[in-house]
Amino acid sequence: MLDALANSAVEGVRQKHHKKGRLEGTTQEGWLILDFGDVVVHLFSPHQRKYYCLEDLWGDGKLLIHMQ
């Protein structure tokens, strides 16, 4: 699932914005990072997302986009 999301994001950015993304992490780790230069995308497995409790950590931050 994470690989499919990462591939879709990389391909979409490449087609629309002509930027290459750099991928770090593995699906086995449950956390992938896509670095597009000005924008960094973090993709978490449900287990990793629950473990890091990002909503609690960044609860006061401004939500720009939420995808599930």
C-alpha cells in the first residue's frame, strides 16, 4: 500500500510539476519519505502512525491537507 501511494505521488508530481522526487525508507519500516525539494511527504503505515501519535504531537499546527 505505501509503495503504491509513493509511486502515485512521484508520478503525479513528475507529470504536473516536472520535478523528480527522492524516496527514502521501506515499506517494511512502515515509513516512507518523498523529498521533492520544497515539499517533503511522509507516508506512514497505520502501525507507525499510531506509534508516533502525530496528531497529538502537531495538534496545534495548521492542517493543510489530510488524505487517507
